Amino acid sequence: MDTMKTVAQQMFWKKLFCRKKPNDAVEVHLSNIETAAQMDNIQHLSSPFSNVESVRASGHHMEAVIERAHHGGGWLLSGIICINILILGCALVSGSAFNSVAITAVHRQIFLIILLLLTMLWMLFYTVDTSRRDQAVLFKDSHARPVWLAAGLLLFGILSLLMDIFKIATYVGYLHCDSAVKVAFPVVQAVFLFVQTYFLWVHAKDCVQLHTNFTRCGLTLTLSTNLVVWMAAVTEESIHQTEIPELNVNVSHKMYRASYSEKKCQCSHSACDTFKEAFYYLYPFNIEYSLFASAMAYIMWKNVGRLVEDPKHHSVKLSPKDVCLGPAMGILLVVGGLVTFILYEVDILKEDENNRNKALLIHFITNIVIVSLMCLSTVIGCIVYRLDHREHVSEKNPSRSLDVGLLVGASMGQFIISYFTIVAVVATGARGYLNTLNLSWAVLTVLQLGLQNYFIIEGLNREPFHVMQEAALHTNAHAFQEHTEMSAVVECNKSSYSLTSSLDKPSWKRRVLKEVCAFLLFANIILWIMPAFGARPQFDHPIEIKFYKFTMWAAIVNIGLPFGIFYRMHSVASLFEVYLMS
């Protein structure tokens, strides 16, 4: 009994004070209540055979108690700061989009420059302060910065930097007749990209224990800054992509593609139009970068003051030879989708109505085929889940909770557009082949979103296969840790088991799940590419505009579509993680 107490106490205190020096002051203190709760849980260890389960339950309980102790006024203050910045930013972004006289793009950019500078100052302070203090970061969250998220942040950051370079080259040509702020903003944003990418790459896993209230406020400043930059980019890109159709509709404001009036301000060099078109094509990557950075800042905010156990690293290897049908079908789908997307972009700009209808026909059929195949493959994956007996993960994981929340929340944008389309087409009678195809696409999209959400969430919440295979061996090793002879036997068996299992081929359930994940991953990529780079059948097909009028329908699409685009990219990342866990 005394031995079990000693083992449980060492598990907690060793991590907390292993790096403490004699003359250092640590701000992580346990109150008498927390210590009593710890001792009370340890006393429930009745036998060596229930050791592992009791210690695990005790650890989760103590973590919850200690986390509540850290939830001080900093949480409330940081939340208030975030809400105020977001609302003010939303008001300025909306005002500059719909009122170019009282609030211009220059006013919005000045506000963004101030936010970017303040955020960079805080990041530099955090980096310098934590590097000088040994006790600032005692714990790391191994789930906070997965490989796909870090790689995506770096890739989108590089492309966003290229966008800023094109912006600088474009706006320099208008310096003689326009504000210098339009050049200063991409310069400041380019520096911000460097600083933030480095900051998140190095510190994304930190569970800070010092200056917790100030750190929370700084992280919510980072979060709100990225979200305001995201709102500004989405608004500017949506206005650029939205054209008023030649219909008899009442329009309260002018939405146009050009940023400058050619009569008022002429560019001083001939490459302005080229650079302008180029940086608009890079907007989707800048939008995704802001969302990736926002997600990582939110996880850091959740981890402030959090005490975590030492992570158990499992080597997960990609085995492309285990899957072939899913990637092959997915690549064919991407290639076919790109071909039809190019044809759509070429034909939809023509004045001939027959060519425009042909482009819409090809686009609708392509999307219906893609979504139908996704529904079929997702149903197969869900059936495999019903036959699978893996346990659900019980460990608290802020990153996993955020993934699920973003997945469900972002899908609401596509749900909104699809349901509004269904209502419009059904109410008008759904006459004509284009209306029928549009209705079919909307219905299938709703079905596909629901099935895919279930498939991804269920996969994220299941224990990985390699963890389930090692669970029994770890339990035996802990149960007989006092007997050296048995420990040697267990280690020997464990090594031979790992060698044998690594040579065995995966079961048919694992293969099917990997095939489904790979196919859905590529399918979501093409469904991200088409709307992200300019496909707007919602405005090219007039049925919804006639039913809802242009102003209302433009608001619905320009609000819902960015979330739908982000949903596809986030689904790619989540499916990649489900693939690794399978």
C-alpha cells in the first residue's frame, strides 16, 4: 500500500518540480484542497492489479481540479478583449465594403496595421521572456501542433507572403494618386507573417505557467487579429468575385471587381493588371493561413496554466502500399474536376447564353458525381465503424475538441447555401434541366456533409490501432513492475510482439478505412479548389437571385461560402489524421 502511494506521488511531483532550481520562484502552487484531493484519490489504490486504472482516474481528477484553480480573471478579461476587437473589426470591414465614402479601405488598413504591430510586439515579448525563464514552460501539449497543421501553416504563409509582394508591386504604381497606407499594409503584413509563423512553429505546444493572465490576453489579441485579417480578406475577395448579373433586380449598392477607377487613378507601370490578377488568385491561401493561425492561438490559450503528463510518442508510418484504390480514384477525380473547372471558367465569361448553360451543365454534373461517390464511400466507412470494436478516447484533448467544433461549425456555411437553394428551386417549380441538376446537387451536398461529419468525428474519437495493440502489454508491464523477472519477460514479449505486428499486414477493416480516407481527402481537395479559385454558380445561375433578390442572395453566399471553403480544407486535415490513426 505504501509503495503504491509513493509511485502515484512521484508521477505527479516529478514532472512539476524536476526543473526547479533552489533560488527560483515557481508560480505553480497546489492549495491544501488540491493536495487533499490528490491524497484522497491515491488512497483508493486498493490492489496492485487495479493500479493503472486508479492512477489514471486520479490523474484526470487532479488535472481538472488544478485547471479550475488557474481559471482566474485572465480568462474573462481575455475574452472581453477578443470580443471587442472582433466586433470593432467586423464593423470597420463591413463599413469599408458597403460605404466607400465615409469609411474607406485606408481606414480599415490603418486599424489592421495597429493590430498587427501590437500582436508582433506581444509575440516578441513572449519569446524573449520565456527563453530567459526556466519555469515559464514546464509542460508541452503533444497534440497542439500536429505535422499537417505546421506544414500547412508554413505553406500558406509562403504563398501569403508572395501575395503581399504582388500587392506591394501593384500599389506602388498608384502612390502618385493614392494613399501610401495601401503600400504600408502589405509591408507590415509580410513582416507579421515571418514573426507569427516563427512564433507558432516554436511555441504552439507551450503550456505556460508564468504571467498566465497577461499571456491569455496576448493570445486572444493574436486570435482576434488573425480573425479580423481573415474577415477583411474574405470580404475583399468576395467583392472581387461578385458581379451584378444582367437581371431586373433592385441593387442597393455597387459591387465591382476593380479596386481603382481607371478614370481617376492610372497606374504608373504596365504590370499593374498582371500583379492585381495574381494576388487575387492567392487570396484563398492567405485566408487559410489566418484560420490556421487562429486555431493554433486558440489551443495555446486553452493550454495556459494546464498541467499535462509526459506524452507517449508512437511512431506512425505512412504506408502507401497498403492503399491503392482510394488514392487512384481520388487523383482521377481531382484531374477530372480541374479540367471541367477550367472549361467552366472559360465558357462562363462568354456572352453567348448557350455556352454559359453548357458550362453550368458540366459544372453541376461534375459536382453531382463527386458528391455521390463521396456519399457512397462514406457509407462504407460508417459500416466498417459499426464492425470495429475500438474504444473511444477518454483523454482530454483541446486540439481534438477544436477540430470537431470547427468541422461542425464550418459545415453550417455550406448547409445554409444548400438549403436556401433547395427552397428557391422547389418554390419556383424546378423546371428545366439546370434547375433539376441544381436541386440534386444541393440535396446530395446536405447528405454528404452529414455523413462526412459523422465519419470524421467518429474516427477522431476512436483509439488508434497501434495504441489498442500495445494496451495489454503496457498494462502487464505496470501490474508486474515490482518483479524484475516478470518485467524482463514482458519486455522480451513486447519486443517480439512489436516485431511480429510490424510485419503483419493490416486487417481488412483498416485497409477499407484507409481507402475511404484517402478518397475523401482528394475529393475534398477538388471541392476546395473550385470555389476557392472563382467558381460561383450561385451567381451564374439566376434562379436564386430571382427568388431572393440579388442583395439578400449575395449576402447569403458571401457569408456562407467562405465557411464552406474552409470546411473542405479542414476536412482534408482531419481525414489525414483519421488515416494515420487507422
